[in-house]
Amino acid sequence: MAEVIFMPRLSDTMVVGTVVKWHKKIGEKILEGDIIAEIETDKAIQELEAEYNSTLLYIGIKEGESAPVNSVLAILGSENEDISSLLKQNKINNNYKRIFISPLAKKLAFDKGILLDNIKGTGINGRIIKKDIERYIDNNLDDDDKKSSNEVNHSNIRKIISKRLINSKIESPHYSLFIEVIMDNLIKLRDSINEKKDLDKISFNDLIVKASALAIKENTKINSSWTEKSILYHNKINIGIAVALEDGLIVPVINQVDEKSLRQISFEIKEKVIKAKEKKIKSNELEGSTFTVSNLGMFGIDSFTSIINQPNSCILSVGSIKKKPIINNEKIVIGHTTKFTLTCDHRIIDGAVGSDYLKSLKHLLQEPLNIMI
């Protein structure tokens, strides 16, 4: 019996999906485990895997097209099977307006905030091409291009970020704790680790992520989530790493950080950041965090506060390393410091609990050989 395959919901926030590439053609046989297509969600590009042996009988959404979740994506069945009744039965599911557009034109339209409904394509089969976007821009400019502002439509990921941040701020009573840490010993440790030229370099962020997990291990109440009935205290320490993308923010998760070596943590962070930026990260790699680290130090930010990444109870904000005068053994010397901010959900984390966590973190970073144990 033929089966209709609908546009899957590949993340908890996905509303619309775009077919990036079909790996199979109509009439081609499919084996269990084969990759049928690549689909772009609001977060990443995901591979659609076949669950059984079949033949691809129908494609409902072509490459480059977008459609809502549960639209008819494809029909799988036996070779030469009659699917006319299925097509008739599921015709109402694809009542969205299809827009054919080249990737270059799509990017230009997005950058300029142009609604594609207003564009008539002159490419093959009415496909919108770059020249169509440029012509529309030329025809709609003011005489001397005196627009006071440019309108850019919200991307799917930006809409989701907005909704989540508003919910977090409304639902969680936020408060923040601030601490400054002397980083000189951590700098020396990193330099000594990175002297081995045949190995990948360890970043300060790698060290901070490992230290944040070890500090949680000493202060387990931090590793928690609020529910309407209870507080969940998580047994695994899974750290979310905030990553800035061109159109928003994404939080890949490194699982059981406290149990992993520094190099393993460093490798996973690099790998998942690259996958996130290329939109190739899988949805399960973005789920299950129990604590989040957001580091803007590399952007020259001294200190900042973050909005909690629900359902976490805390988020750690990391500023840049600054050279400044500090007091050491009653003497003023030049040293390096970093400001850390712990933003907490006051429903779960009392000030004393958050303060104890920062105290543990500060000790680990100022005596960093403990991070290597």
C-alpha cells in the first residue's frame, strides 16, 4: 500500500520547511536507511531518512520550495502502484502558494526585505531570478533614494527567538549576580596546553565551559528546571553553547560535560558550531540543555546579562579578558580579569545558591589545574 509522506515537524518550533535537495527521483527504489531528501527548518538542514524499502512515486514539494508542516511531501509505495486516489484525497493539504525562486534571488530579496508575492518571475516556468529582484528594487526606489528606513521581514528563526525570549522573561523572575575573576593562571594554563603544535588549540571558552560544569557538580541545585508541579533536578550536566548566526541565535548542546576531557569538549564545540552555521545540525543536538553559557568576550564586550534559555534555571554570561591593575599580595600589579554574570530564575535559585555557584566557578578559574583533573 502506498503511503503519503507529509512535511515532518523536525523541531518543536518548526512551522514551515524548505526542500533543499531531493536525493531520489520519481520511480527510483529506496532502501531502508537511505536519505530521501534534505529539509531546512527554522534551525538547521535535516536529512529525511527512509524507514522501509519502497519506491518514490510522487514528489509534492520541489527543490527550493517551502511548505507548511503536514503538507504532502512525497508518496512512497510499490513500483508502478496506482496513487491517483491518494493524490485526490490529499490535494487540499497543499493549498499554499508555491514560489519558484533561485537561491541568489532569494537571498537578495531577504536582505532587502522584499515580499516575494509582489515579484513576477521571468525565469524558466516563472521562476524568480536575480534580475527580477533588481528590477523590482529599481522600480520602487524613491526619486533620490531618500528612504528613511528599510523594512526586512522576520525570518522563521527570528520569530521563534522573539517568542521564546518573551516567554522566558515573562514567566521567569530574572535576577543577576556579578563577579570578576583574575584570569592570569588560566591564561598560563591555556598557553602551556597549546604549546603542542600537533594538536588543535584549546580556547578560553572551552576551559570556561568545562569549569562551569564542574562548578555545577559542586552546586547541584543550579542544574534544575521549573515545572508547574515540581522542580526537576537533572542528573546529567548538559551545557548549551549560545551561537550567533546571521539570522538569529542557536544553542547547540554538549552532553555530560563534567565527564568529558577538555579536548573532547573543545572538539564537540567546534564541530557543532560549524554545523550550526552551515545549518546542518540535527534537532536532537539542540535539545536537553540543563545550563547555558553565552560568551561575548570575543566581541569585546566587558560584561552583559542574558535572558534564561528555558527550561534552564540559569545562564552564564562571559565578558572579555581585560588587562588592568589588580591587588596581589598587597601590591598593585598588572593582571587580567574577566567579568561573569549569572542570571537566575528566582523561582528555583535563591541568591545564596547562585552566589555559591559563582564562588566555585571563580575558584576553578583562578586555580585552573582543578579543571584538568
